[in-house]
Amino acid sequence: MFTDYAKVIIKSGDGGNGAITFRREKYVASGGPDGGDGGNGGSIYFVVDPDANTLLDFRYKKKFKAENGQNGSGNHCYGKSGQDLYVKVPRGTVVKDVKTGKILADLSEEKQKELILPGGRGGKGNSHFATSTRQAPRFAQDGEKGIELEIILELKLLADVGLIGFPNVGKSTFLSIVTSATPKIADYHFTTIIPNLGVAKTQYGDSFVIADIPGIIEGASNGVGLGIQFLRHIERTRLLLHFIDVSGQEGRNPVEDFYIIQEELKRYNKKLSKRKQVIVANKIDVMQDNKLYEELEKIAKKENMEIFKISAASKQGINDLMKYVAEELKKLPKEDLIEVDDKIVYTLKDEENPFEIEIKGHDFIVKGPAIERLMRKVNIQDRESMHYLQKSIATIGVETELRRLGIKEGDTVKILDWEFEWYN
């Protein structure tokens, strides 16, 4: 079974909590705090597996989670960091964020490894919060939570040449002749229901990969027929061979077929409509009316495309076509599928806007990543910890913003699950 699309959930590991401990030994009068830090959570990496060629495994396993970091302990002992998780995917896999549609990684190189989600940082133990005036802090920092994300995995075939055209125009037959591939061939539409790859070698020693893309029909860009399920594979190719049946046996108009396929490419991805194309007029050995080819020849001249007359069944004209393809590929650079502006990277860095305040009546609700991290450090039941909280809130600018928003004495400040009464 060929599977080229999967949707899964991944989660990096949580950081371990810092410890709240104090050194107590028989002959040590004032040992002081000695809480160790929590370990970092495991990160999630995606790596290229040279032995994989489908995403079939992801149909049965839908969630991947890295190991959590362990909590710190006394005597300044650090918690063990969580083990990183390495997810193996076939070469040519693109990782996308379901929510934003942005690309996280393009795994198209051999032995490539990409960090997708970093693990949560371990929290600091209470030994970090000791000062000359706060010698016995009874609070520590909780570890940061890992990131959970729903992602899409798309496998895009890595081929130099893509064969496109309506069903039953001879693409599979051509592929079986010029490569060692053995696609299913029969005289009915949609014989090919999965993409087929083959390595072609010319008589001059050149070699390149050809992909037979299953039949594209009108409306494919909107999901009709096999739809966009296989259109994505054309994105990787550098040269497109547009196969058109000029035999007239099925009563089709070659010119109409040409423009229908062009429109589908444009609707799916405008870059595809500008990709280098060669028109391949196939089945000339059973061509009933030469006018069909002559019309197609006019289109090729108008669109500034090369056109070749071949018969895949009788191998007529194939050598000339293959020689031309090999020479053109030497001129065409490999394109990077991902635009630089499209790619995003998830990190645990502090955000530029660390908090926001929402007003509901006399309630001022403070939320944001900086506040959440701060609240994980404190112990509400401890006086010194509360003093640390108030000082930190003032430092990051929460108090200043509350006053700017018009908070009055007696109003309520809500932070996560805690409520505080404001006083001047």
C-alpha cells in the first residue's frame, strides 16, 4: 500500500520541577537551600529513513511523545533530562502545522535531521533563589511544559521528470520501457492508482528519475477523480512530459486536453504552470488523422514548447525524446520546495509580548507565557515566595500596565487560578 499523507499529534517532553530542599547534616548548623534543578524534557526530531518509502506506519500510530525530564532533588542533584524522540520518515517528507498550514521541515536530503519541537526546560531549584536577605527560600521553579502540536506529513516524490496527462494516454507504458519499473498497464482509465517511480538510463550514460503521476482529469485541483492526492508529487519535478493521445481512438480533442491539464496545474500551484514542459504526442502508430497532431504542433509553437512524436508501444521516437530530456535536465536547477518566508520553527524563547490583560467589570485578568512561567515558580502559601512574586510582577511591567488601564483599590486581579485584591 502506498500512503503519502498522514495526520499525527506530537508532544515534546515536560521539564522536571526544581526541588525545595535544605541541607541538614549533624555538624552543619546552617546548611541552607540545596534544591537541584529539574531535567529538560526530551525534544522531537524528524529524521530521514533511507529504507522507508511510504507513510504507512503513521496510519496505525497517531501520537508521538518525548520523555519528560525528572524532578531535581536535594544536595544540588539535577534531575535527569528526558530522552529525545527521533521519528523516522521517508525522504521527501514535508512536515506542516495543521493549525497554521506553515511548513516546519522539508526532509529531502539524505541523513537529514530536523528539530521540530524542543523539550520544556527544567525548573530551577530553591538554591537559585537564595539572596542575602532571603536565605531560606521555600519555593522553586516548575519545569516548562512541552509543546503539543497536530501536524500533517506529506510525502512528495523526489523525481527529476514527471509524466502528466489524462488517463490512458500511455504514460505507464512509456515508464515501463525507459526504466525498470513495472507499473500495472491495461486499456482502461485509472489503471495507475499510485505514483510509480523508475530510473531511466540513456544510451549516452545519463540517468534520472521519472515519476508516473496517476491520471489527472478536469477538476483534479478541487479533488475530482484522484484529485490533489497526487498533484503534490509534481511539485518536486524539474521537467514535465505532457503526454497527449493523438490517435483519435477515443474521440478526444488533443488541444482541449492540453489546456484542461494546464488549467488544473495553474489552479493547484501557479509555479507548476510555469514549470518546463515538453509535449509528447503519443500513439502515432495508430494515428487516424494527422490533423490532430498538426493542431497540437501549432499549440506547441504558440506556447514555446518542444513537441515529440512517439509511440510508447512500438518504441518509435523514444530515443530522441530521452536524449533531449537528459540534456535539458543538465540545464535545469533543482528547486527548493520551501520558500524561506513560509518556514517556521517552534522554540521556547521568551515572547516579545510576555503578558496581556483582559478587563471584565472589576476583574483584571492577567495571562500570557511570562506570567504562567512566573506562577510556576512561586508558593502562594509562603510569605517570601509572595514577596518574590510581587517584585517580579513589577519588574516585567504588569503593575504599570494595570495602573494605565485604570485599576482601583478593591478591584480583583486574576492570574491563572488565583485571585488577588488590588490595593495602592
